[in-house]
Amino acid sequence: VLAHIAKEMGKAIDATSAYINSYEEDEKLSAVIGKYIGPSANVKEKNSDLGEVYLDEGHIEFIEKMKSGLHDVSHNDDPNLTDYEKLEMLEYGVHSILYIPLRVKNELIGYLELWETRRRRKFLPEEIQLCQDMAQQTVIALDNARLYEVAQQEIADRKQAENKLQEAYASLEK
């Protein structure tokens, strides 16, 4: 589902690639959980980092902006970029990135990245709005996956408790 959403979003605004990242507040970690690499992506951009986990200590301002619910756009020639951001954009040949937060009940659970490696790009308001609308579908998918995981854990815990009760009852009958 996440790969499909990334693909449709990347294709919809003609980005060279699109990434869906999770975010864990307690650990300050992000992980790439969905991606789309378009046909115009450069060679470096095509290297997969699906499943990679990143420590977000150097992105405090970025994470705060994502928590606020605001989108962000970075360009490789922006003088306000951190050294880490400049190096990352240079390493992958990225000219522009559109970031869209993924929030559930005002809690940041991840963010989307739409990369442009062909040229410096101004993302149009209509493109940003479309991505924000599609981000809501991503949030629903992620939230449903979380709820499913919690339900599976509750079922496993109940089965374990039931087995313990049956064992205790069986030992009493002996």
C-alpha cells in the first residue's frame, strides 16, 4: 500500500522519486517504509534505502516544522540548509525536496519526501495540496497498520493468559 501511494504521489507531480518515512518520537528515529523511484531518477537516487533507519538528532528544526503540520521545501542552493542537509542533497544530486508531514491526532508519525534531481523546482500550490490530500491516505494506512499490530498483540497476550489458566486448571484436577 505504501509503495503504491508513493508511486502515485511521485507520478502525480512528476517527482523523480518519493519516499514515505516513519517517525518515532521516543527514539528520535526515522525509517524509510515506502518508496517510488521514477524513470527520470538519477543513478545515485536509484540506490534503495528502504528499511534504513536514521537518527534524527541533526534535524531538530525540520522535525519541529513537521510536528507543526506545515509542509517544507528545500533547495540545494538555500543558504539556510544545515551542513547535513547540504551534504545529503549533494550526495544524491537532489535540487529540490518537498516534505509533507504525516500526523495522527496532532502527533507526527512520519513524513513524505518528494525529490527532484533534474532541476531546481518550485512546487506549485496545487501540487502541494494534492500531496497533502494523498498524505491523509497514507496516515490512514499507517494508523490502520498500527491498530492491527496492537490487536494482534492483544490476541497473543490473551491466548498466552488462556493457556496459563488451562495449565493451572489442569494441574488442580490432578
